[in-house]
Amino acid sequence: MKNLVHNIASTILLTITLSAFSQATIHTIVLRPGPADGIDAELRTDMPQTPRGTSPDFIANAWTAQGNYFVQRSLLKFDLSQIPVEANVLQATLFLYTNLTTGHYQLDSGANAAYLFRVAEPWSEDLACWNNQPSISPSASVFLPQSISNTQNYDVNVTTHVNEMVKNPAGNYGWMFKLETEEKYRCMVFASSDNLNEEWRPKLVIQYTLCTNPVAGFSFTINSHDVQFNDNSSPAQSWYWTFGDGSSSSEQNPSHHYTNPGDYQVCLEIEDSCGTSTHCDIINIECTLPQTGFIYDDSYKTVEFTDTSLCPYPIAWFWEFGDSSTSAEQNPVHTYSDCGFYNVCLTISDSCGQNMTCEWIGVCSTMKPEFTSSQNETNNLMIAFEDHTAGATWWRWEFGDGKTSAKQNPVHLYEKYGEYEVCLTAGNASDQETACHPLKVKKINIKGPANSILFYPNPTSSDGLFYFILFEDSGLVEISVTDLTGKIILRQEYKAVRNNEPIALNINKLSKGTYIIEGSFNNYRRVTKLVVF
């Protein structure tokens, strides 16, 4: 029996590397035992009770000898006791070299794909033979594809197997080498540790780190139903969060929204090359009732309501306008039948409950006097005023020259040109307000006869036909329409308009209202009011 000694003919290399996840020292060990300390054996069907622990071959074969069919398998084991149990194997590669001096002349031949199976029970190279060969784990295997030459060497990745052997030294029984299909004229033959050529013997190169298992930990910040989680663990390769409500995440620092209040157990499981760790904590999502509020803007009897509540996740709105009317919109518009004061209430619901706020509002209680003016073309000192105040029932005009009027739409004749401040006080039974605007009364230079251009029909409909007609031939005619603020709404030019030829104007862009329309041609200018209904 060979002596199993621990001064194995191996080379141990030490390197330092920075992993993507942690700083770790990577150790490299090379195991290449020889005849004195190698552990391997050959099994043959034609020698079923003969131990062959000193064979120079590490072989998987199915062949014939003098016409007699036989099968060969091999066993191989490495002493891994130099590697600490707590080590984490990063890479393990088994190098197998063709035995060029074997007695099997065929070397690598036929459809010789093979397997390295993990051995499942103890065996001894001094006693192992075909009849007492150890059992294997069929699910724990490494595949060696069919060779492409009869002297092919193999580099076999056995990282998973070696890591398991290191973690469980008592379960390290090595490998069995056998053909995938044990039919004759198939062979894969390598050198064993008993081969006289050291460079051909099996070599196992292992890289490992001495790890400390990671420690999971996290902190969190709660904002209403939203929680921001922050990983405080030692460096890890992966993260897996469970939030206690059936949801999960693989992000390092996830954020999560909880639909309902309550207590939730949140767990973080991390993993790196050394292992896994889990940390759990209880978080409490409290119910905070919505803080309701609203503002409104009224135009006579029509009021626009705007929700200003502090409620990140509202479910429903319910408005009561104080006149038996309601709405489920967030920002409704409501028209009251009568002026007066109304108690308006807004109720907002979310997952925590509901809250209500009420406010008395005055409808038609605030006047907003508005008016426009137009200068008569024939008598420039005559100004027509038009009231546009919503909800007013009485009016008082001050024309800036000491004269007044109580009409809604008065016409006033000034005595001279100049600048005046015109004020309108408008009111109803509950309120009155005053608005003042400057007015410049100036002479308009009108050339040509007063009836040289005519616009008709006036008033008109925006979806009907609208015309102008000249009573003399022209070169270029320019037509423009402005609103009462002076903004140009429409401008068109026409060339060579003939006397008495009606020209259609496209006014379909005009909405209902009052406008100023102007026509100019041959140094003549006509300005008049245009009413669209």
C-alpha cells in the first residue's frame, strides 16, 4: 500500500485581487501527485478481481483482446486537505494528458465521449477492482466530449465538484472515469499519477478565497405610503427584497409603495461568493387622513372650484355645492341658479379614510365691471360704450368730463378732443364695484365718401357668409379684424377689386362676440363694429 503523505508534490501560488464585490485574497494551489502519493486505480472486466492501483493509465475503454470484449474504467482522487473547509473555491480545473506510452496502441479512438462521475462511497486503490467498484452519483458528473485527435489533452472544469469536496471532506471520494457508451472500439486514455512521465500526470489547479460570510442589513425612510430602502450590508453580488405584501425586488436600494396601512415584515437576502445572509425588520405604514381644502373663482353665477388638498393617493372626491347639487370630479365647474351665499363642502377619501372641509362662498357677491368703447366715424366726438359686466343689474357711468349716465350701454358726445378717464360702477343687490380706464378721443382722418365700402350682413353668424363691397375700383384692399383688446384676429389682402363686386370673407375662426373690422383702399379707411352671433 502506498503511503499517503501530506508533502504533496504541488505548487501553491498566492495572488491578491480586487473582486467586483469585495476585496479578497485569491490563493492558487496546484496538485500533481506522483506514484508515492497519487490515488488512482484501473478497473477491468477481464480482470474482475484484480486490483490495478499502479497502472500508468487513467483510461475509459471498450475494446477486444484476441477477440474477447472487455471494458475499462478508472478511479481518481486528490487529497484536498490543504484547503481550509471555510474556503470558497472560485475555479478548479483538472488537466488530463494522453499517455503516449500506453500499451493500448489505439490511444483516443471511436465515439469516445466520456464522463467523470462523483464517487459516492469510499474505495482503496490497493483493493479496488471491477467486482468491488464503488457506486457513483449519476447526477453529479462532468462531460468530456468526443476527441478530435487520438492524442488530445483535456482541461475539465470541476469547480462545483471540488467546492463540494472541500466543504465536506468526509464526502471526498474522487471521480470515476467511464465512457458515455461502453461499446467496443471506443477508447480515451490518459496518464495516471503512476506514469513515469511527470508532465503527463493528472494536474488539478484550484483557486480559492478564505471568505467571511456577508452580513445583511438595511435602513429605510417612510413618507406616507412610500418607503425608500437603503442597503447597508457588507458587499454583495445580489440582493433580494421581500416587502411583506407579496411584492419583491432585486434592486440594491429599491423604493416601494404600500397600498394599505399596517405592519409589514421586510426581509433582505444578500449573496456574495462566500455565502448568503438575511436580515428582516418590521415597518409600520400609518394611516394619515387627507388634509382637504379648495379655492374657487366665480364669474357671476358660474364658479370654478379647484381642489388644493394634501392627499398623495386620493381615491374619490365628493362636492356638495350647498344648493342640493353634487359632483364627483376633482375640479368641478358649477353654475348656481340664484345669487347668494352657499355652504360648499369637499370630502376626499383615500385608503386611510376620508376627511371633509366646508366653506361659505358668496355667488354674484363680487362685481367685475368690464366695458368697451367705439368712436363714431362720422362724428369723432361721439363715443359708444358697451357694458360686459356679468351679474350687474344697475350701472353708473362717469365719462371724465363731468357728465354721467345710468344706462347699460350709453352713447356720449364729448365737447372736444382729448384724454378722459371713464369709470363704470356696476352692481346688483349684494355688491358693487368700480372700474376705470383711460379713453383718447381723437380726430379720425377719413378720406373718400362714407359709403365707399360696405360690410354685410352685420350682425352676422360665423358659419354663414359675410361680404364686403366697394363702390369704386381699387388697386389693393386690406381687411383686418381685431378683438376689443386690439389683438389682430384676421388680416387679408385683395388685389384689383372691381366696383360693385361682392367679395366673401372667411370668418369661421371668429367665435361669438364683438369685434372691430377695418377696410383700407386708395388711401381710404373705414372702421366699424362687427357683431358675430
